[in-house]
Amino acid sequence: MSKKFHHAFGVYGIITINSQLVVIKKTGGPYLNRYDLPGGSLDDGEPLNRAIGREIHEETQLTVERAVQLGTTSFRYPWCYQHWTFNQHICVFYEITQYTGSLATVVPQFVGQDALGAVAMSLDQLTLDNASPLVLKAIEYLKNQRHFDPCDQYFETWSVLTKPVF
């Protein structure tokens, strides 16, 4: 079988509360039933800096006051989806340095919403068994004195979870 790549592009935010990472409870795509970073795709013609604020608000109910773009990377892994056999997820990472509001464990549902809500978790609780590669990249960033490594990552295997970890 030849490798046919699906390409996904989005913006994602690294938010910490009391040294814990804010993650969402994912309800769709290859990160289904895992913890993921808040963020997602752009609306038609939407600037990156607006998309990050909108996506974070939709998935966490926090309002972004200041976001610093860190860099871009991609994650590649096998994923059978429609007629594709692989996925390449291209991600622009932001550190959210100022925000207002309270973290929502349950968020409004609408067509296109792929998060149940958000939680703040200890970095040690998040692993490849329960989180997306984006979460692991955020942990690497936080543990590496806030240095962002833009190197792409390739996973030889990837499992879409059938049961939620949350």
C-alpha cells in the first residue's frame, strides 16, 4: 500500500496554571479520546493570531490576552482515514502568556467542536499513552527552559483510542 498523506494544519496554545498544563478532552480525529492542546484549524482567511484566540476560547472558555508564537513543526504517523494512510499534522505553537477567565471542564457543543472541555494536569500525568504528540511537544518545551525545538517527528505506529482516558 502506498503512503497517501492527509495534511492537517492548525494553531495550538501552551497554557500553564500553577505549573500544570492546560489540555482538552479530545472527541475527534486521530487524537480521539486523548488529551490534546487547545487549538485547531483556521476559518477561511482567518489570521493565525485570531485563530489561536478563538480556538482557545471555544475549547477552554479562557480569553487570550497575549500569545507569543514559538514556531512550527509537524507530526507524521500512520492513520487510516477516508482514502489516506498517513497523516501529517502541521502545527504552529504559541505560548499563552496572559489570559482571563476560568478554565471550563465542560464547554458548549456545536458542529465542529471536538473538545468536551479542559483540565489542568501535572506534566508527569501526560504520556504518549493518553495524550497527543502536541502535548508531548509542549511538555518538552516547558521542561527545556522554554526552548522550542521545531524538528518534525515521525511515529512508526499510532493508535486511535477507542475508550476515553478521561
